[in-house]
Amino acid sequence: MSLDAESEHIREVYAHYGLAMYLAQNLERELAMLLAVIGKGKMSTAWDYDAALAESFQSTFGALVTRFGEVAASDYQELYGQLERAVEK
């Protein structure tokens, strides 16, 4: 079954939107997991990690980027700048 041109265009728009949202949510989740490990310093138990992870998952992307900027070494300032621009967009 063939779609008309408008239906095909709508289908493409939804496909691109879905991919963009998937990638954005993955970035946000990975940043939250990274901050759960490096954002609190040394963790002593699995419960500490779970608590830090739960706290990170409750944060917005902008808050995660701000925390990343606070703990990122100078080696990661370029990445931090890219993340800040993503928050602005």
C-alpha cells in the first residue's frame, strides 16, 4: 500500500521527531548516571549510589548540565560548552 505525498511527509516528520527525542533522552539519562558516579565524590555503598542515581533522575537537563560544569575537569570544558548550548536551544 502506497501513501500519498502528504502522509509520507507526516510519517517522516514523526520519525525524525521520535529519533531526536530518543537521542535527547538518552543523553539526559547518561549524564544523570555519570553525575551519580562522579558528582558526589567517593561512595561507600550500593545504597549511596542508588540514592545519587535517584536524585540525578529527578533533575532537569539544565540542572544536570550545571552540576556537570561544577564537577567537570578542565579537559571537559568543551563538552560542557556544547551541553550549555543544547540547554539554551
